[in-house]
Amino acid sequence: MVIRLANENRLWGYDRIAGELLKLGYTIDSTTVKNVLKRAGIAPAPQRGKRSTWRAFPRHYKLQTTNDGVRFFTIETATLKTLYVLFFIGLGTRKVHVSGCTQYPDSSWVAQQARQLCWNLDSRARPMHFLIHDNDTKFIAGFDIVFHSTGVEVIHTPLHAPNANAIGERFVRTVRQKCLDQLVILSERHLRRVLTQYVDFYNTRRPHQGLTQKFPVPLMCRFGHGTVQRRDVLGGIIYDYQRAV
């Protein structure tokens, strides 16, 4: 299984492979993974990767075209339009919520995203006390006022200090490297579909090293003794493994 996961997932490091194996009922540490791959003559993640082939793109688009911190990041579409994505991430749970994406993040759109999140705060298991964001000019005063009205304290990070919101920065790196950099985004609608599928995988099926290989949304894992099956996410851009029931 160690060799299989390494061969099928060119960007997975030793810790990531150990986390996926834990999900399948195998408890081994990253050093063991390293030793197994070394004996098999398989290079570490940065060296063993091969570039994605064009074959992966038709598989993806067949599926796609037919049918606490806060941060923005941008994506360029195939038509050279810049889309802005606003997401929230629980600093303790690592659970991500993509609030929306748009080509025009004006003041009314940003304020509306804040109101929509606040409407859902009552359903949270634990209340939100603090919200951290940087000094991006798109975070207008009205954005903070919405959260202040619900008793949430808004904290602005220092200027030029991305590590002050390191967990949010890490998610941006992950979603780009593992998902968006592997695709050509066609439109705003396409981006929404991609992010919906990826965030569902990220929250419920991707082991997180910062959570001791657990998931942001805990699910009951059935280890059992069934055959290990691979599920293709986003047309095979990402692989998810589980045992047959």
C-alpha cells in the first residue's frame, strides 16, 4: 500500500502517505514510509513527480462541464479573467468554508458574504469569538461591523505579516498546489464546482498533519478487511482511498 500510494500520488510526502494509511487502518509513521520507499527505489515527492498528462484533462471536464480566519485569493481563468475567492477557515478545526467567488468583489458583495456567514453562526457547535483577517482593502468597514453586531471580535493582522494568518495561508497553498494548478478554470461557475468538490474532500477525507492525521469534520472510519478501493475526485486530479463495505 505504501508503494501504491506513492506511485499513484506524485505530490504526496511521507506524512501524507502515513495519514492516508491511518484512514485505512494501518498505523505506521513517516519514517517507516520513507524506509519502504527507499528500499523500493522510489524517490521522495519532489523528485518522483511527473507532469500531468493531457489525458487527465478530458476526464476532468467530462465530469465538470456537463452538469477563525478569513482571506481572499485569486484565480486566472482560461479567458484571462481574474476571479476572487473568499473563504473562512477554523483555526482550531481547519474546517474550510468557501463563501463565494466573483469577478467583482465590491463592497456590497463582501458585506453580503459576511451577513450570510453570520446567519449560520447559531448552528455552530461552538460559537465564534474572534475573526482574523489581513488589511486587504476589500475588507471594508461594513464587513467588520457585521461581525461586531453578533459579538465577534475582529482582529487585523500586522502589515506585511502573512504568518499572522498562517493557517489560512497554508490552505491557499494547498488548494493551489493540489487542485487548481492541475486544472484550467473555464469560468466562475466552473470554479465554484471545483471548489465545492475539493473543499468537501478537504474537510471530510483528507488527513491533516496539524490535527494528528484527523479530519476537520470527524467521520466514523470503517477499517474492516475489505479491498482498498480508489475513488477519483475531480475526474482523477485527486485520489481518495477507502475500504470496500
